[in-house]
Amino acid sequence: MIIETAERVNNPLYEAPTIICNVDHRFLVGESFTTAKIVPRQILLEPVARNTTAAIVAATYSIYQDNPEALVLIMPSDHMIKNIQALHDALVLTKPIAEDGWLVTFGIKAARPNTGYGYIERGCPVEPGSEVMSIVQFHEKPDIKTATEYIKSGRFCWNSGLFFFAAKTLLQVFRTLDPDNFSYAVMAVDNGIKDLDFYRLDPVWFSKMPSEAFDVSVMEKHIKSAVLEVEMGWSDIGSWSALHDVSKQDNQGNTAFGEASMIDTHNSLVWNGDNGVVATVGIEDLLVVVKDGSVLVTSQKRAEDVKKLVEQLENSGLEQHLIARTVHRPWGCYRSLDVGEGYLVKRIEVKPGARLSLQYHNYRAEHWVVVCGTARVTSGEKTYDLDSNESTYLPIGTIHRLENIGSGQLVLIEVQTGVLLSEEDIIRLDDVYGRKDVPGIV
């Protein structure tokens, strides 16, 4: 979806996009843009999550440094927009308003009393005869009774999370509203460091910023904030039920991703991210999600409460939901297959021509079995090649490196054995990706 978002403005009318994401997602995001052949202006890395205000202000300041007269469009990457032209038309219509110092957002006609969306209360036209309205207030996700009242009043629209403004306007506004946090954002950018194709925001300064939503901390406090209601086929894919709504459904209203077998099942979604088959019999209005050995079952009506479930898991210490089995790296990716006391099994994929760092481990040994491709292995003073069905053993403390010298993907199974099997037990001696000076950074 992040590529779909970038492609909406991938034409000569717009400059190259600036991406801001969490540092843990950098290689996944970078690889996605490389595959899509879209070259971002910059990929900014957040050291910690700080909600939309910190992200938007930091990214805007970064853009302002290159172009003080820039107009900035903020687009979340988890939205679907079917009518792209309607978005472009809305930007053309509001461009003079943004240039005149207004902070603009785009509202969506509230078709039903949805409790999963935020709402915008509209005021008067910004100028006589204009479709663009001033903003009275932003309202967080309401209960069903309040949402119904919003719809009946005719003054409310859904909050799309899309923002449009002049970079200099936002920086001036935020500096006035919150001078301390403005300086933190500036210092986070100015003291950041370039890392391969990424730019790491300074962790000390960025961490000082509070976790605040942009619409509440900035838009709602600025007297020249405006909203234009646009019919662009918008949907916020922020829940499993929202995904079900926008996905192709069978004659019974069901949607299935992955292997699924459904009998007497109605208006349900099955997401199967594992290798087995998910089977349902005699259910209705349910969401069934299977991923990395974990299972979620909830009713369509309670899909928004998944966030509460995540909080409960975190508080109880059951944080498996935070662990991704597939992890992307600049050289490829790996997927954890099995783990137990004293061992860890991974499936490793290395891109053609890529190589891992020259490294060693103090607490674990590694066994490599090549599934397909040709691997060049450095083990101590030796260098040798392995083809499919061949293997090697790397004892604890052995300096080693893995390279893909073939023209296709290199796939191997790695079995780690030892007392410490985390990424922290990596001591890099040489690395083409600039990671050798930061222990534990992967």
C-alpha cells in the first residue's frame, strides 16, 4: 500500500516523495521502492514512534531545507483511494488557499455512522461561494449514538488524514504554537546522519517530542485551518473489517486470503498467512486471521477492539504479536522457522551479488545448508563455494561471511545452536552497509 500511495503522485506535476518510517521497517520500505522503480527524495527513519505531529513536522522541515517555497501533501500509507483524479482536482482547487497560509485537509462524505473513523466539524466557507470550509473542531472516533447524530446534522465529514499546506506556513505555525517541540524537530533533522539510502533522525532530539496527533496539536489550534469534502473513493484500511469491505467478495459475502475452505459461511474474512488450511463451518460476520502461528478470531462489529487486545497482550508480557518472522535486510531477508531452548532455525534469502558482513559470534555456532543457488563462504582463513544440497559448519568464534555469487536468489537453511541466539551476538569486522561500528544494529 505504501507503493500505491507513492504512485498517486508519481508524475511530473509532483516532486519525488519524502518517506518517513520507523527504523525497523527501513529495508522493507527501501526494497519496495527499488522494486517499484520509484526513487524517493529521501527516506527519513524515526528512532521511536511519536505519532503524526513529530513525523509531519520533521519531514516538512527536511523538505523546506531543499525548497523553502514547497507545497507539501501528507498522505498516510494505509489508505485506499479509488478516484485519483478527484484528489488531483482537489489539490488544484485548494492550491491558492494553501499558498495563502491555510492548512488544508480533505474530508470524506460520511456515508454511514462509522465508529472507526475520526470526524471533522465544518464551519463557514473560507471565502464567499467557496466549497472549502473552515474547521470548527476535530472529533475522535465516536460511539454509534454520537456518530449517528453527526450524520443527521450534516455538518460533519470523515477525517481522511490527508493534509496540504505550504512548508513555510506549517513551520511558522508550529514554531508559534510549540517552540520547544519545534526546536526538537529541527535538531532531530539537523543532527541526523545519512545511512546508505536512508537518513536517520537524531534519536536524542526526536525522542523529546511528545506523541501527538497532527490534527489535534496543530490543525485544531490554527485559526486558518480548512477542509474540502472530496468524493475520491477513500477508505482507511485501519482494521480487518475495513479490509473486508474493500476486498472482492464471493456470493456469500466472504473474502479469503491464502488457503481457506469455507462451508455455510457468510459475510466473513479469512486471512491465512501460514502454510496450512483455515477451514470454517457455519459462521457469520467473523474475522479469522492466522499469521506466524498466532490466531485472531473476532466479530466484524468488534474489529476496532483489536487495539485493546494488543494492549492487553503487551501488559501481560505476551508480545509474540510484535515479532515478525520475516525480517528484511539490505542483502535480502530471513524468516524464523522454529525456535527452542538452545537452537534457532532460519530460512535465509540473499539477493544476487549481495553479501553479509564479515562477522563472528561469541555464543553460538551456525550450520548452513544451501537449498538453491551458489554461496561463497568465508570461514576463518578459507574461502569456498557451496551449491544446492551442500552444507558447512561454523563453530563459535569463527570469522565468517556469506555471499551470493550466482545470478539468481540464494536460499539456505541456517541452524543456530548456543546460549545466545539474538541479533545482539553479531560482531562485525567489515560491512558494505556501514553497520560494523554499531554492535547489535542489523
